[in-house]
Amino acid sequence: MTRALPMHPKRQRGATLIEVLVSLVILMIGLLGLIGVMIQSQRAQLEAYQRTQAMLLVQDMAARINGNRTAADCYVQAGALGTGGSGGAPALGACSYGMATSQGARALQDLSDWKDLILGSTETAGGNSVGAVLGGRGCIVKDATTGVFQVTVAWQGVQPSGPPPAAVACGQGQYGNENLRRAVSVTLIPPNAS
């Protein structure tokens, strides 16, 4: 009597080509998602850096105005300083101090220094100013009825979001899409303003 040997099915060894391809597709989808997250993170980081730089510029000018309170009205500008601004040197606002006085000269020097800061003159690479906020503009206005000053720095964001409030007019219409305009402002009431 002959016995039939039991048939053992062949065991699979390794992975088939289709399994490898499916694994690679899943891996690629995951990597593309990771790249997208990294790009969004870099955009958010740039936006935060720009906002920080603009806030430092606004606080700098507010401190300059407070330091020269008697000539505070000299700081008011008809146009924006910086990118697309007046182009030349800033002019003294409507104030009772002229260039012959130390207060007027100080105000004009402060405005010139502030314009240079907005244009990024403190950091250079290859002879070019690189420390500026993107498309930076600085505005100083005074409400004639309340005497409140508004110091604003506007710049161009890297991706659309909500525009600044309508009360902040600095840079309005200068960036193509209002949803790309960013702005930070400080209001102050300097005592003894002329």
C-alpha cells in the first residue's frame, strides 16, 4: 500500500511587485503632505517675522515722537515714507518749528532715520538693503479734532488674509489686492504738542 504524501502549499517569500508599488505610492502621498505642511510653516514664519519687524518700527517712531514732544506736529507726513513713498527726504509737517531749531532738526533727522529703517538699511547683503519688511511704508497722521497721532507701518503679506481696518489707510491700494496688505499701528497723544 502506498500512501499519498500530503501536499504542502508553497509559502510566499518576500513581497510582490504590486505590494512594493502600493507601499511607494502611500509613502509618496505622505511625503507630499509633509512638504505642504513645511511650506505653510515657512509662510507663517515669514508673516510673523514681518509683523515683528513692523511692530518694532512703529514703536521706534512712537518713542522718537515722545522724545521730542514739543515738536510732535513736525512728524506728521502728507505721504508714506519708504517703498513707493515720497522718494526724496521727508519734509517737516505743519509745525511751528523750522530747521533752524534743534527740535525741528531732530524731527527731520528722526523721519529720515525711520525711512531708512523701513527700507531696511540696517542689514545689507552684497551692497543691497535686505532688512526691510516687504514693500514697507510708514505713515504718521494726526487727527486735528482729537490731537491723537497714529503711527503705522504697512507691508505686503505673502498670502491673502483679511485686510486691515478701514481706519488704517497707510498703504491702501498699493499692494494690488487689499487682502495682501498688512499694517500695524500705534496711537499716541504726546503732551505739549505744538
